[in-house]
Amino acid sequence: MKEKNTIADKAIVEQPVSETMTSDVPTVDACIAHAREVKAVQLELIANKNYDFAPEFYEMTIQLYLFGVMWKFAENLGNAEGARELAFTASQVMLIQDGLHKQKALKRIVFLRKMSKLEDDHNALAVAIGYESEMGDNSLAEIFDHYVDDTQVSGAFWRLYDRGRKIMLYGGLFIAFLVIWFVTLFMPGNSTIAILAAGLIAAALFVIPVFLIGIFIYRTKIRKAKQAH
């Protein structure tokens, strides 16, 4: 039974992104091995640059970059016609190998597909540079240098957002609990629904102003960043 499960799990990992395409498993494996080698070299090259980006942006940029790398590598292996799909397949398998659940990996690939193209159908910057990159160059640094002054993807802005989100969540819960406790203890006779409603209203009166303040700070920072440029 354990052997059957292992075989089934392996089949899931090797399942292609496109249903209309039969993946060349050796090619996919070769693309992944090449991408991991490139990633190790590039991360070492940018290690001392101390980039400060939002984690989601940083991760997405590297994934799109490696997709471009694998796309070109697949073409060089003689798969020019289906190289792009092979690269997406390799990206999915790589995500699963790195511990991402199959369904989450599929959703991630859908997201990466969307982000890999611009509105004018041109490739995204990370994809284009990854496609043109050479082993040991500074291509990943070139991408991050392009965004280093972009407030919207900065680590500082992300931390501000993360703190605001936690303040709204935990602060709202605390206020709701406090009001429910106060009403229950000092205003007996109210129905359960009335007590819960009081807690929810109190939480909303806390969360909404915090949210509006966060929006104001966001717009102020974006405006200042645009003026600086």
C-alpha cells in the first residue's frame, strides 16, 4: 500500500500544467536542475546587496525569472515549439518538490501565467531578463535594481501593511471581547444577539478608522514616491 501511494505521489508531482501537452520528463528534470543551479548562483551574487522587498514580490520575481531561464533552456534542448509550456510544467514540479501542496502549486502557476505577461502581451521584465540571462551574470540584480525605489513593493511598506492588518485583527477582537464582557457583566438582561451585536459594532468602530488611516498613509507614501521621481 505504501509503495502504491509513493507511485501515486510521484505521478502527481510529474503531472503537467497543460492538459493538452505530454511533458518530456527528462527535459523537465533538466530544466529544474538548471534553474536550481542558476538560482543558487544568482542568490549568492545578490546576497550582499541587502534588498528590502515585500516577501511576496521577492518570491514572485524569482519564480518569474526562473521561468524565463527554463523557457530558454528548454528551447536550447530542442523544444522550441513547446518550450514555454515545458517551462510552466517545470515550474509547477519545482514548486511541488519544494514542498508546496499540489493544489496550491496549480493556483500559483495560474497566478504566474497571469503575471508573466503585460497588458500589451509582452513578457514581464523578470521573464524577459531571465530568458536572456547567462550563467553567472548579474541579471537577477538587474531586475531588483529596477524596483528598488518602488514604494509599493518595498519591505518597509509591506511591514507597515502587516502591522496594520494585525492591529485591525487583534485590536478588533479585543474591543469586541471587552464590550461583550462589559455588557454581559454590567448590563444583564440583554439577549445573546444584542450582546454579540454590541461587540461587532464596537469592533467595527475600531477597525474602520484604523483602515482609513492605513489608506491615508498608503496614498501619502505613494504620492511622495511619485513626486520624488
